[in-house]
Amino acid sequence: MNNIKVEILFPEFCNLFGDMYNMKYLKMCLPNAEFIETALDEIPAFVNEDVNLIYLGPMTEKTQEKVIARLFPYKHRIEELINKNVVFLFTGNALEVLGKYIENEDGSKIEGLGIFEVYSQRDMMHRHNSYLIGKYEDIEVLGFKSQFTMMYGDNSASYFLEVEKGIGINKESKLEGIKKNNFIGTYLIGPILILNPLFTKKVLEMIGVEPNIALEEDTMAAYEARLKELRKL
Amino acid sequence: MKKGFRFYMALWGAKTGTVLLKLLRRNATFFPGKFALKICPDFIGKIDKPKTIIAVTGTNGKTTVCNMLEDILKDNDYVFIDNKYGSNIDAGVATTLISGVTFMGKSKNDLAVLEVDERSAPKIYPYLTPTYLVCTNLFRDSLMRNAHTEFISGILTKYIPKATTLILNGDDLITSNIAPENKRIYFGIDRLDTDLDKCENIARDIIVCPKCNSKLEYEYVRYNHIGKAHCPKCDFRSPDIDYLATNLDLKNMKLTLKNGNLEEEYDLISDNIINIYNIVTVITVLKQIGLTQKQINASMKKLKIVDTRYSEEVVDGIKIITHLSKGMNPIACSRVFDYVRKYEGDKAVILLLDDLHEAANGSENIAWQYDTDYEFLKDESIKQIIVAGARYLDDYVRLQIAGIDKKIMVCKRDELSAVDGLKLEGIKTVFILHDLYSMELKEAVKKKVEVMIKNRATEQEEKVENE
């Protein structure tokens, strides 16, 4: 497929935890693709044109409110694109902006886009850190979580990973993230495409290109070593 | 705060525990305070405290700043308590305060210098009001603990007592805006020839105006978000600096510090910008508490950055530099990588950045590597990079993503055998960059490098003799 377009939403804000390197790595895998970086004060490209992948990385809590406000007018367009099988990759707390609401410790709520029937609760003085191995189709995805929130709601019909080690959307859940058509939202943070070469191949297939990834031999060696290491823990 | 039975139980128990621990030749730098806080949770609030408390917080430099402050104060015959050998969280602070009171709880000292972990603000500042709180800088740090700068600056603003005077890095737009209602004094370094128009770092935590969301205009960028900026649409801007370092003369190792109309010259003990910031911070604090230029400078000249953080040694014409490069701390590592690339002459770099605890008991979250400017190691003067340790495969990928040629890398699990691959031909300096908790490993690697350099020199001598 020619003219692959990848839209990175609000990179000046949503760039925590090295997640932006997911896109740098994707650029290495898709050297001819067009990468559009949309700032928070700009209208997202996906509103008026077709894009193949939309990426949103982790952000601060205040930024979540700004992002919700920015995306709210495009809620139906986002739903339309999810239904049209456009690939989305939302990492860390980016997924929360599409839920019903985010609840603070004092009970106040920040309304989300409400695209998914889930909500999240903040606990700012207790940060959750864990690692994860989970099954996605026929592969294992691994990674790390580091977050102030837990997500609640029923994702049993639309989860991303079936957790083998670690937690799902909350400590009682074994179903991680949300997957609907080609929308993938996950609490995993960091360079998940680099850590998961097999998953990156799946993403490329979802976009509709050959699953040729950059630095395949070396990323696979690191992936296999980490998988072994995490299984031992 | 009224003392009560619980307070005295906690104090006497902690004091007795200190004596017992010392008899057992154990460090009494944490557990006495931990015990006291367990018995009396508001112990820090109840204990008598010195009249003047200098607290030092911030992402990077707080230990160095405290060490320098303490050394200069001691050199000028000040008597004070500090947590130099203790922890910088609530239990460490409590332990230090316990050491500064009599058995009946009366304060023995007028001055305290306390390093305070920024994440511990909610457990310390409700009970302790620093006279001066120094904030060196606020950057991305361990994401697992500190999350992000908005979180840390938020808790500092929430918990710093209103009566505290802040001494802040005015070149850091995040630090300079904490606790906006407090009285504040800014230090900074004037524009340098090495400053840039654009940021070349990955991690930038204040790109847009926090008041109106407009993109900030940087007059210059020193590194990451350090520099001078203003908002083109509102009044948000870098503050005016009270103690401004100017005329930075690295050749003669001098700087001038401007405070109002007063200009004073000081000697530098390091040419590294991070340490120059530490020096400026220290001078500002000491001037604030009444030391003279003469007192500060005479003591400063005797100081040296501690060996565990930086050391250099020349072995048969090749310099070996060990430099602390705190793993999981992207800015600290990036600054060191920048220092390495700008260091004169061709060099080899040995990276020992693993968190050894994680390596032994878990699997390190390597997200921090992708906030770190490994790209700085792609420099013509860096002829070889040796990566070793538990995360060697991750480093290998990260360095390649930074554009570094595989051909110049040696990548092995075992650190000492990786060093076997060191090529000394044409190398002027070997850098050993290590984590805070890998001192023994660093020493072993350094010894091996020394032996390799000596063997090479011997071989060269023998060759010359044979010819």
C-alpha cells in the first residue's frame, strides 16, 4: 500500500515515558510513510482526511483534561474511524480519555469522550508499577505498567491482552486494555513496539503493509531474553 | 506542637536504638527515625528543631549541593546537623533531628542542612518548615516513583510551608514556578556560547505556556527545559535572576556572581555545567545565610567532587574517567553523554548503567532509555562503545536506534569480558559511565582497563626494544 499516513496526536504534551520512540521506530519500519505531528491547538488530520494509524501517548493528568476538551468535538469521527478499521494505538493513560470519566480521589469526575464503557479512578499518592505478559492472538506481548489509575468496567468483549502475568485494567482483572476492530488501547508504557517485535509486525499487517520491521534480529533477541526473564519472576 | 508521652517514648527508644546500633557497628542513619515515626507519626513536628533549616531538594544535584554546603560550613567552623550519611526521606530526616537533640528533646544546634527527597514532601513539610528550601531543578526522574514533573512540582507546591523562603533555579521554568506565593530568590547562569536556539534533547517538559497553552519562545536553550523563555501571548516568562553567574571562564576556571550591583569572582572546581549549577546554588545559599565571598571561595577551592561521582586518572598517557550516570534518570544520563561527546580527543565509552537490584531481582523497566539522549553518543570522537550487563541487548537496540554503527560496539552480558573488547589504539580517554549502585563493578572494570593500558604500554616498549 502506498501513501501510508501516521498521525501522532499532541506530541508536545503526550510524550512521557519514552513512548514517542514507538513512532520513531515505526518510522524506521515504514521509511516511506508520512508522519503527521498534530499539536494540541491544531485540528487533527484524521478529522478531514484518511490516515492509517493514529497514535496517542501517555500524558500528565492536567493534559488529559486538555486532550479530552480537544477531542470531544470529534467523538463521532473517532467512532466512525474505529468502525472503519483504522488502526489506533493509545498507550498509558491515553486510553482513559475515551472512557466515560476519570474520577479523582475526592470523588470529582472529569467527563471523557464516552466511546468505551469504562471509567478510571485516580490514586495520586499510590503509583502502581508492574510488568506484564499477555496473549494477543497467537503471540505474547510483554511490557511495563506505571500508573496512578486503575480502570473499571466490562472489557470482556473487547480486551487487548489476556494476561498471563501481571494485571489487567485493574488489580482484579486479567484482561488488559481495549481492542475494538483495529483500535488498541493499553496501559503498557514505554517503547512497546520496540520491546515487542512480533506485535509490531501485527500492527504493520493491520495497516496493510508487509510486516518487515527494523532491527529485527536484535529486537527479537532482546524480546526473547526479556520474555524468559519475566517468566522466571 | 505539644510533646506528649508518645513523643518521649519515640525519642528515648530511638536514642537507645542509636546507641545499640553504634555498639553493633551498624549505621544508625535510618532506623532510629523509622522507629520514632512508627511510635509517633507526627514526631518530626514535635521534636525541637534548629533555628535555621536549609533543605535541599530537586531531581539532580541535591546530594552534591548538600555535600558542598556542609564542607564549606564546616571549614568555616559552623556547627550543624545534616543527613549526609542518612536517607533523604522522612525516616532519615527524623534520624538527623534526633541526633540534634538532648535526651530531654532540646535542640543542641542552631543550624541544619537537610537533603530532602522531593517525593517525600507530603511526609516532611507538614511537620518541618525549612527557613530556606533550595530546589536545584525538576526533571523527569524515575518514572516508577516520580511519574512526571507536573506531579512532583504539584506536590511541592501543595506541601511547602508558606513561611519558607525558596532558593530556586531561575533557568528552570518548572522549578521557578513552584509554590508561587512563597518568597523566592533565583539563581542562574547567564547566556553561554554553548547555548542553543533549539532544544536537541528528547525530554522537554515545558514546551507550552502553563497559563495560556501558547508555544513558548525560547531565547536560548541550555539543555532540556533549562534556558530562557517567554510566552508570546501572556506575561509568563523566565524570572529575573537575583544571583546571576556571568563571565564563565573555563580556561581560568572562574566565574563572576552578580547580585544587584555587587559583582564577586569565584573559583570553579569543575568545568561540567551540572557542577557549575551546583556551585552557583551553593554560593547563593551561603551568601544568603551571611558568609562572605572570601569565606566561601577559600573553602570552595579546597573542595573536590567526590570520587564516587567523578574521578580521573592518567595511566601511561591514557586518561580513565569514571562518571556517575544514574540509570533510570534520563536527564542525568543525557548530561553525562553530552559531557562525554564534548570532551576533548578520541575516546572509548564503557556503559554500566543497569540497576543492579533490578538485574538481580526483576526486569528493569527500560522506558527511561527512550527519554535519554543516547543520540549524543553518535559522535565522531567516540570510537568505541562497550555495552554490558543485564540489559545489554536493550542497550544494543537503543544505541542502534540512536544511529550508532554496530561496528563500533562491543555488546556482551558479562561486564568484565566485554571490556576485553576494548581497543586502545588512538584513544585518549576511556570513559566508564556507571550507576549509583555499581561502585564495586565500576572499580573492577576500572582496574581491568588500567591493566590493559599498562600491558599495552609494556608491549609497545618491548616492541621498540626488539626493533
